[in-house]
Amino acid sequence: MAVQSSASEEAAPELQYTTDNGAPYINPYDAWRIGSNGPLLLEDYHLTELFGSFDRERIPERVVHAKGAGAHGYFEVTNASFCRQYTMLDMLSEDGLRTPVTVRISTVSGETGSSDEFRDPRGFAVKMRTRKGILDIVMNNTPVFFMRDPSKFPYFIHTQKRNPQTNLRDKDMFWDYLSSSPESLYQAMILFSDRGTPYGFRHMNAWTGHSYRWIQSDGTWHYVKLFFETMQGVKNFTNAEATYIQGENPDFATQDLFEAIANGSYPGWTVYAQVMSPEQAETYKYNVLDLTKEWDDTIPYVEIGRMYLTQNPVNYFAEIEQAAFSPSHIVDGWAPSADPMLQARMFAYSDTQRYRLGVNHMQIPVNAPVTPVANFERAGYMNINGNQGNRPNYMSTLSPLMLYNRTWALDSHQQWVGGAVQSLSAVTEIDFAWPRIFWNGLSEQDQQNLISNVIGHLGEVVSQEVRERQVAMFYHANQTLGKAIADGVGVTNIEKLTFPYGETWYNYTIYSDRTTLFF
Ligand code: HEM
């Protein structure tokens, strides 16, 4: 089901050219002037309207994930009986039930015109138009993230974007941040494997990353993570291929997605859930609120549905650029966990969208729920829904809105709240568990590619201190990996190198049992 802007039909031949007030107009290419070479006229409202519109065509790009492509399609339930054990989510209640979706897939750090094939994580945002409101699942193509403390996010993004003086991408900034934040190592290793340069947008998987919560109608709940597995098979570019394609066709992924759908090869993803009870979470080996860790295969992946993209946008700006995805767009049966990163995201998205698209962005057709909206918010720029008519704009007793009789109350998980939320950046031995699992799971060829991809990038870092700190982390994760990178980037004395480790951000332990402060 396509989401169409109000004027999205292709221009019919009988449509007449008009000014903005709908009056037919004679010639779009004609400015009014006095005589054959005279000055222009202020009364040429067609020209002033034309420039007034053109001058304002650009809206702010997304502060992250600015370059992307998208399409529409549907999600279909395949295992309602499993889902119903854990969640009252209406969209998962019946096998075969289809929910229309809009999906946007993106790179993270580049600007709107940047290359699709840059080494970067990929965003994967799904807008589910459920019968009970919009549910956005805003994911990446990796199961984890670079940090577990949201206050690091804006600064981390600064280091991935441009140097404030040179306006260039800056490898020193890039690795300075990562080498100061060892909890980023697993995500950094995924990024520098060939998974950092996926073959377009169709051949990659997506993960919610965070633990969310599935809620039952009696208020009982479970932690849940979703995993979208590509039906096209995982396919990545090598570094050399990605470098070539960036020059040859920087819009490769956008084109590949559009053409596949236009040709009827609808890309699909099988959707799995991993479910964990609060009691299980208490004894699980990793903190389930730590976004730098994933759950392993001891928590089974159960198929719950399939998603297909079947329709290209009719108008990219209306249906994809103006799309506003947010983890705070949730419906009954789905709730956030206390993961601090997720809690921060619950605020950040709608906040940026009020700036990027305006306070009434939820009225834009691609964002508007299929269910009626009735509340006491009013007015603001670009209010296009009739401003909710003549209904009272407060809790009127004379003409009241019906209130939802919610019979359940959602409790928090005390075991984790308070315990897990402290010392978010303190790095301990468990932070090296997933980097080791990842390294050991790579084929010999993929291990070689990871090493050479890192050397190609880290080797260009000017600061010896940054290179050493990062090499020390790789070495601690795996000695073969660390040694190979050290050789490639001109680092010696590897056993003596240090990196942040310990209870607090300022307290570092050196493995040769000295203690030092870096900052
Ligand atoms: C986009 C903030 C972490 C996935 C964005 C945007 C902001 C943002 C401000 C731009 C939204 C817009 O303009 O519409 C943050 C913050 C984070 C965080 C503050 C952590 C504290 C994550 C994580 C994931 C993620 C962990 C994935 C699991 C995405 C995706 C988009 C996005 C897919 C693009 C959505 C689209 O296509 O419109 N993020 N983000 N982000 N983020 Fe995050």
C-alpha cells in the first residue's frame, strides 16, 4: 500500500499549469519586464512565487542517517500463536494479518549527497501502520552499538563526521574516540569487517539492538529483541569493490533497491523474535540493558512474520525524506526497556523532527496514523488536519473525549533499574566477550579482510598515541588480530600498550600493572 502525497498522481495531460492559488497561468518561462530589455516588475507575482518556493526547497537533512532510500510494503504474521503468549500487540494477533509498512534504509554519517557504499553502519527503519496506531521499529544492520551511555552519542557522531577546521573526514578524530571507548570494540570490528560495506540495501539483516518489552493485557511482560533476516542472502562488498563503486555509482544502493522493486523482485525479510523473561534476564550472562552486547543463540530466534517491500515511492521527498521514524511511536503491547540509550532515543527523534519537519510533522501523510487522532494539541505551523475542528481544546466536561480504559499497569524491572544504569562507560573484561566471539566466528578470509580494512584506515591516523591505544584494544581482544594490525600500522612494543579499562572513566589499568591517567 503506497502512501501518497495529496498530489502524487502522475501529471495527467489535461492538467493545467497554474499559480499557487490555482489560477491558470500563461507561460512558466516568462518573466515580466518593461519593454524588450527593461527591468523586471514587482507585480510579476508568478516570478516572486516561483523564487519564494524555490528558495525554500531544502529542509534540514537528518542530523544522522541523512542519506537513504525507502519503499512501501507490508508485514505479514506467520506465528500468531507464539506472539500471543507474550504480547497483546494487535498487529501480531492473527496469522496472515498484513500491516502496511514504510521502510527507510540509510547510511549514518554521510550527508544527503554522500555515497551509499561508504564504510558505515546502515539504518533500517520500519513504520508499521497498525490498526491501533503507528509502531516504528528503528533499527541498524548490526545487533549492537558503539556505546551504552547516551551522553556519548552526539560527540561520537561529531568524530564520525567532519573536522571543525578542515571540514574533512578525520581519521584521527574517528579512532581517538573509539580508542577511548573500549566498549565500542565489538561494533567497530563489525564495521571494519566486510559487513561495513554491504552490497546495497537488500542483502543485509537488521536488529532492534535494544531489549524492548512485549506486554500482555494483564500487564505481565517479557524482554524482546527483533531480528530481520534478508531473504536475498547476506552479500557484502570487499573494501576494494566498495571503493570502486563509490566512485562509479555513489547511489548504487538506492538504485539497486528502486530497480529491484520496479522489476517486481520484491525484497523480503523474515522476522524473528528472541524473548526473555525478567527472571531469565536476572541471571543472564550479559546485562540485557547494555546495547554493546547481544543475546546469544541460547535465547532462540522464533520466526514471527515476513516483510516485503513491494512499492516504490511515487514521490521521494513526500514519502521518504519527510518520513519521521521514532522509537517513541509505540502501541499497546510494545514498550521500551530501561536501556539508557533507548530512553534517550525516546526523546531525541521527535525532538529533531519538530525541528527538521515542523511541529505538525505527524500530520504529513507518510507519518499520519491510519487511526483517527483526537487530543488537545492545536495550531502550529502547517497545521493541515483542520486543527481538529470545533472540538474543545481542553478536557471539557461538556463535550468530553472518551478516555482509554487501560486495565494494566506496567512495572519497571527493579533488578536492572539502578543496578545496570551506573558506570555506563566503565569497561571490564565482559566487554571483550563479544569481540572474541565475533573474531572466532569469522572465516580466515574474513579475518584477513578485517585486518586489512583496519590497517588501511587506522594506518592513516597521524597520532601515534591513538594508534597504540586502539591496537592495544585489538590485542587484548585477540593477540593474533592485535599483532597483525600492530605490524600493519607501525606499532611496536605491543605488550606495554594501554587503553581505558576499569571502574571509572578516568581510571585506567595498564596490563603491565601500572596505573595511569590519559586525560
Ligand atoms: C536517525 C538520534 C542511536 C537508528 C536518528 C536521528 C536522530 C537520532 C536525532 C535523526 C532522526 C530524524 O531526523 O528523523 C539517536 C540517538 C541515539 C541513537 C540520540 C543514541 C542515544 C541509534 C541506534 C539505532 C539508531 C542504537 C539502531 C538500533 C537510527 C535510524 C535512523 C536514525 C535507523 C534513521 C531513521 C530514518 O530513516 O529516518 N537517530 N540515535 N539510532 N537512528 Fe538514531
